Amino acid sequence: MKGRLFLIPTLIADETTQAAIPVTVREVVKGIDYFLCENARSARRFIGGLKVHSSIEAIRFELLNKDTREGDLSALFEPLHAGKDAGVLSESGCPGVADPGALAVRYAHDHAIRVVPLVGPSSILLALAASGMNGQQFAFHGYLPVNAQKATVLIKKLEQESQKKKQTQIFIETPYRNNALLGHFLAALRPDSTLCVACNLTSPEEKIISRRVADWKKQPETFPKAPAVFLFLAAH
């Protein structure tokens, strides 16, 4: 019998294990000693912080990141083919969503390996729920272009799509560029469109602001270099 591939949610804010990681996740992790992860150091820190293994040294971590190719997966999945369960860890939140873990999940499905998603924090869904925007029609676009002109062109295009479909548009950004991205949105979006920024989700410093672009300009905000999700919805 083949092993199972567990999709293990990780923290999206430091020192929030007790509040953000369900007991069921810890129980599953207790029975796993093989993990696929983006960064071995942070994965080891997260698993160690759950305090469910007697020794972190006995646990095996293998890299599954943006440089992993399909041809690498056969070797990574050898333990699962031999019957061992494994866990996929994202650097933040749920693996497989805007994350290289999707590559492993696709391989598992193609080779009749059971995939088991576990409940845990997802910054995208938390931000959407807290935004007050349309939760029945939405699209996640990942990162916008760094170039300001290209970002503006795409924002305007997606704003038109948002108006046509009544669709919430969702983005993430590297923390140090949070305020630059906010500036792009405020410059490109129409005054009556609604913009939400959800920063430091699940942490004591959580900050979620959702209001019309015109109101953003009247009440300027700055955000720390911390994980953030940006959403907008065009007026109808």
C-alpha cells in the first residue's frame, strides 16, 4: 500500500501556533517523519515548534521549491511508493496555493497516491472573508509586475474585468514592496472602486482596511514590511 501525502498548513504570522494550527494537524504531524518543504530551516523550526516529536534530528526534510522539476519528483516520492506517509509544507499558509507544493500534489494524483488536505490558515481566504467584497466571484493573480507602468496597465485591465463580472481581484506582494504596491493601486484604480489591504493576518498586529479608493486618498495609510494581501472590487 502506498503512503499518503498530507498537505500541512503552516503559520502566516510568527508565534501564533496555539491560535492558528488545529490540534488535528499536530496529531497528523506526530505520525510523520518525512517532509517536502521550500526551506529546510524554517520547516524544521515550524515542526519543532509543534512539540510533537521526541527528536527533530530524526526527521527528514527534502526540498520542494520553485527550482524543483517534474523529473525530481520520482526520487522525492520513493518513500511514499514504499508505504510511508509524507507531509508537504509551505513557507506560509496552505501548501499548493500560490506555492510549489502543487507540483507534488499533481504527481500524487497521477500516481494514485492519496492526497489529504488539512485545515489551517490561508491568508487569501481570510483576507477575502474580511474584505466585505464578493466572495462568490473572485480571482487570485499572485504578484503584479514590479514595473510601475506594466502594473498600472494590468490593474486597469483587471478593474474592467472586475466591473464586468462583479469579481474581486486578489494579489500578494513581497513585504518590502507593500507601500509601493498600495501606491500603484491608488494611482490606477477609479475613485469609486473598493480597495482592501489585509496585513499581518492572525497576528496581534493584524491590520485590515477596506474602503473606497477616494477615501484611501483622504486617509493615507502605510504598512509594515509584513505579509499582506491586496484586494479590489470595481463599483457597478
